[in-house]
Amino acid sequence: MVRAAGRAARTSVWLEDRARRGGRGGGQPSGLDRDRITEVTVRLLDAEGLAKFSMRRLAAELNVTAMSVYWYVDTKDDLLELALDAAFGELALPDPENGEDWRDQLRALARGYRALLVRHPWLSPLIGTYVNIGPNSLAFSRVVQRIIRRTGLPTHGLVAAISAVFQFVYGFGTIEGHFIARSAVFGMTPDGYFHHAMSVVTQSPEAADMVQGSADLMAARGGDTVEEMWERDFEFALDLLVAGIEAMVEKSQSP
């Protein structure tokens, strides 16, 4: 008989009965519920980051013991997964059936997703860690699929189109959010941190050559601030992706 090695792989808090019941039954600590715990978890993650988050820190913020929190969740992973889905609940989701052009709806969703990643820098590593089947995450995925289906792309290209758009947004928003968070750690604005980083980079001869060689690219980006440069880059890249979808639709329909 072969003995199973290690503990069973964790699936998702949303697949456990406790997630649907919202607690362990009777005897819960007064003044607490799963929504309150999730709300404070999100606030702590925003204020202190993922690395500093702990059950003990959360309990202190709630003014309860750590064991009190365990009435509602089994593990720190459960809490982080709940926080992940709560953040997705902040997205304004369009109605794919309201007659609005799919291009406008796709752009609106992409912008909203980018803003979410920037607002919550801890979000991106969690998206890559959990299966993301909470109600808000699923609502987002359903709307994305319905909008992409309206593009006219053949079925075999739908998943690739979703990946092209939203993995781009994920990467862009992750870098932007982490840059802003890093700036704050040093007590600097994004503009100040950018100029500081550029001055340091140019001290390396190899890096200085690269920066000098791309000076025309930097100048062509336009904008007086880092935020303006990001905005122009993001919108142009998003236009490229939409144009690519249109081109592939036209190609699929040509004889």
C-alpha cells in the first residue's frame, strides 16, 4: 500500500462549507463576522503590505485574540483569498447586453483592472497564488468572457484574446503599483523616485549607454510626470490590442 506523502493540497476557501456558512456555528466571539475580518484584512494589506501581514497583527487590529479569528477562518491563506475576492468586488462591471460597443466595454474593464492592481499592490501575487473562484472574481471573469465573445473572434481564439488583454494589464498594473509602493517606502513621490533611479542608473557605463540610446523613445512618450507617461503608454498599448483583435476578426472572416 502506497502512503500519501505530505498533506493534501489546499484548494480554495470557497470550496469549504465554512465559507458558505460564514463561521463555525455557535460560540463565535461577539462583534466579529467574516465580512468585518475581511475588511480589516484589506485595510492592513493596503497600509503595511503582504510581507508584514499576519494573523497576530490582524487580531491586534481587531482588538481580539488570534484564536478568535480562527472561529471564522482556518488559515492565513483563507483570509488572503477572502481579501482577494473582496478587492475584485470594487470593480464596476459593465452589462455586456446593454448595446454598448465591445471596444468601449473592454477598455473600461482593462482600465478598472489596472486601477485595482495599482490601488492594492498586494493583489497581483495573490492572483497568481489562488484559484480565484470567489463570487466577485467569477463575476469579473464571466463579464470578460461575454464581452470577448461579442468581438467576432472565432471560438478557438477567445482565450488567447483574454490572455493578451488582461495579462498585459496584470503586468502593467503590477509594475506600476509596486513602483508607487516602493517610492512611498523611501518617502518619495513617483516622480522623485524615478529621477533618483535614473540618476543612479546612469552611473553604470553599460546602463548609461542604454539610457542614452533610448533617449528619443523616452522623449517621444510625452508627459511631464511619471503618471502621464504611464497613462500614454497604457492607452496606446490598449489601442494596439484592440486593433489586433479587430485585425484577427477580419482575417477570420476573409475567404
